Amino acid sequence: MNKVLVKPYIPYTYKTMIPYLILVLLTDVVIGYISYTMLIESRTEMAETNIRTALEQTKNNMKYQMDEIQRMSNTLFTSISFQDALQIEGEPLDIMLKMRDEIVPQMKAPLLLFGNNIRLALYTVNDEMFEVSGDDMSTPINRRDYYVLSASSIENTEWFKSLQSSKKDNLWLQIDSDRELDNISHFRKLISSSGYSSDIGYVRATARFDDLLGSSFDTFPIEEGISLRLIDVASGVTMYKRGNADERIIEGSFLTIREEIPETSFVIETLVPQDYLNKDAGRMQQTIATVCTISFLVMACIGFVVARISGKKMKRIVTLVRSFQEGNFYKRIEFSGNDEFVHIADSFNVMARSIQDLIKNVYEQGIQKKQAELDALQAQINPHFLYNTLSTIGSLANMGETRKVTVMVKGLAKFYRLTLNQGHVYVSLEQELEQVEAYLDIQRVKYANNFTVYMDIDPEIKDIRVIKLILQPFVENIFKHAWFGETIAIRITGQRLKNSVELKIIDNGIGMKPETLKKMRSASLHSGGYGLKNVEERIKLRYGSDFGIRIASIYGAGTTVQIILPIDNAEVNER
């Protein structure tokens, strides 16, 4: 005898625990990952912002120092007395006195005004000039110092020959011992302005990079891997560096931030290692993992408790269903509270009465639907609008405004032709917009084009069929109630939202107070002609309660009417 295998009974609520726990786990993982990523990005952005700020300050400070040195050089270059003194010839005493009275004071004056230690050297081609020597130029700059030297001392150097052959002048470069001492020099020719232009000397101003860059980077932890470099882009040479810049380039794990120094070919580059940006990542990762684990355990416990309570109620419902299967329709079930199980129990208990109510509701809905259509037909022939328009036409005719009369008559005829639509309830959205345009044409004549209308309709939705007379009533309300100034702007938009269509009528009129908006929403169907309530009732009767109208208004700022309609509707397709 074959044995029938009986599957073990497992409550459905316990089965749902598996996807629930998976969902909770995935949620914790996703939230944890997003939180960790956002924290890391926030930390990186904050560090990058601080470094960029310091780098900007460093660039500005260096530009200011370089401009000061440039002005110092320009002063000597343009000084006529300084040029004359450099070209003096005669007795040694006269030359010495000239140097004391003209050359030395004009070299010492800018040194006293400059804020940092600097060396100012003058190389003169006049062999009769006395030399003034300062500190050894191969030693670090420790004070403000000046020199008067013979140009013959640099004529045989490679850097001077290179400058002479390239005919470059008035530039920044590293010469002699500048690279070893982390210095930079500004070098330019001095040219006589009297007689034939000729070289009468050269000026060299030398400063330390540390003084030019300032103290902005002193607070940055170089020991944690942050590096600073000054690069000459034109030659590709690294002129100055602080930190292990070259090693960082080889490793390639860094954030590079650059700032160009205006009017030069120099670039300040900062290299920030990722280890510095993410130095708190491990601690944050551990904290987030702990929080996510605790969250998962708490949610799992809550899930088991809920599953157990729900399982008991579900078992009673299954017992009742089996009773109905056996033909016993007299049993009833009741639950306390107000949840899904109470609704299910109530549905079983009132099934017969629900069927009767359904039949009754369908019958009454058909009557209401027909009544709404009748209201729409009555609203189509608005006597006030017709009388006012005819009165305006008569006034224009008396004044001899034949063209305006023609425009209004054609507009009125087109408006009512589109409104009646041969008795059809549904029209395409394009026809509905055409009817609005016909109405606006009439208003343009009446209001002398003192309003502006913008239409932004997605072409894909223009062929969708909708119930007629859903846009024009709201446009008419703008002219009746919203216009309070000399002009007004109206915007009509339409777009597709998944399986529905969103239409908006927006104006910048007077708007409505909250109590007015509330009163208008609660108004009866027939109050105030065919307005909000009429259109909304017709939409809900045709498409269901999921569709309808929403109104937002700010008093003194304007009103927005949103209409939501379905794209596919079986009744529309049948018509």
C-alpha cells in the first residue's frame, strides 16, 4: 500500500520571514555602505576644501611677494638718476660720492620696505665702479643685503650666456646656488635711456621660496605625506618641493590640487595621499558595521514577534475558509483592533450585503454619470460668457472695429463648435487645447493682449483622448478671479507620468487665501457654474477615485491647478 506523503504545515507568516530577513539584511548593508561612502566623501571634500583654501592663500602670497620684487626692479630700471650714476666716469672720489649719494640709497630703500630677507645685486658694466660685497651668495639668506658687482663676474657663467643667446629679459629663474638653497631670482637688464640704448648693468633680486610661499602650509602635516611642489610648466622643472613629492608620484595614490600663479609659467601643486584623506575610515567602518548588526538583530526579533501574532489570526481565517468550503456560510469571525485581519473578517461577514450594495452602487453610479454629463452639456452653453461676448461684439461694431468683430465672431464660433463636439464626451487633448486657444483669442480682443500665455505640452500626449471641458473652466476662472493688476501670465503644461497624464494651469494672479481655497473645494456641484467640483466629479466618475484635481495657491503669488488623468481607459477606447 502506497503511503501518501504529507507535507509539513508551515504557517505563511513564518515563510515570509525569510524574504523579510533578507530584505532587512540588504537594507542594513546598503544603508551602511551609503553611510560609509558619504562619510568618506564628506571627509575627503572637507580636507580638499581646506587644502584648496591654503593653496589659494599661498598662491596669493607668492604673487604679492613676486609683484613687490618686480616693482623694486622696475624702480631701478626707470630711475634716470640711477642710470646716470651707473654711467659716471672720472675721478675715483667723484665716483665714490656718486655711488654713496645715488646708487646705494636707491638700492637700500626698497630693501627696507620689503617684508622678508632678500638679496639685491647690481652687476655694472662700468669698470670704474667700486664693488660693494655682502654675504657669500652660496650661503642661505639671513638678512636684507645688497651688492654692487662687476658684470664681468657673471659673463662667463652658463646661465648668463644662455640668457644672452635667448635674448630673454625680466624673468624669474634659478641661477648659481639658487636650486641648492631653495631660492629664486628675478633678473633683468638695465638700459640707458639717454643716447643710444645700451646695457649699463643688470639687477638680480634673490629671495627664499619659504618667504615667498608664506606660512599657509606650516600647519599642514608634512609628516603625514602631504607634499608641496612649485613647477615651471614651460620647462617641466620642479623648482621647489616640500615633502616626499617624487616618491608620491611613483606610488600614484594621491589627490593632486594645482593653482597657477598669474602672469607666470609657475604652478603650485599639492599632493595629498589617500591615506591622509581616509585616515578615519577604519574607525568609521567599524562603527557603522556595529550599528547595522544591532539594527538587524532588533528587526529580526520584531519580525518573529509579529509573525507569531499574525500567524494566530491567519489560522482562524483559514479555519473559516474551510468552513465556507464545506458549505457552512453562517459562521462569522471577529478580531479586535483595526488592521488588515479585521478588514478581512468584516469582508467575510458582510459578503452578501456587499453584493447587494455593489448592485445598488453601480445603478446609482450610472445615474450620477449621466447627470454629470448633463451638467457638462449645460455648462457648455454658458449664458453669461455668451452675453458678455455678444455685448462686446456689438460695442466693437458700433465703434467700427470691423477686424476685431471678425476675430471675435470667428473665435466664438470656433469655441462653441469645439465645445459641442457633435455631442461626443471625449476629445483628443489637442482638441481640448484648441478650444482653450479659441477662448483665449476672444479674451485677447477683449483685454487688448494684456495677458501672456505659455504652453508647454509634450507632443506625445496630444493624441490622448480625455473628457472635454477640463481645461477651459480653469482658464476662465483666471480672468474672473485671479487678475488683479494690469497684466497676467498664464502657463499651461502637460507631460506623461508613467501611466498617467499631468496637466497644469498656472497663473501669477492674486491667488487665494487658505479659507477661500477650502470653501471652494467644499462647494456643491452646482454652485458658481461649472467649476472645480464639476470637473473633478466628472473625472472621478469616468476614471475612478485615483484621478482628479489638486489646487495649490499662495495669496498674492498665484495659483496652480494640477489635473491627473489616465493614459489608457477602456471606456474611452470604445468611444
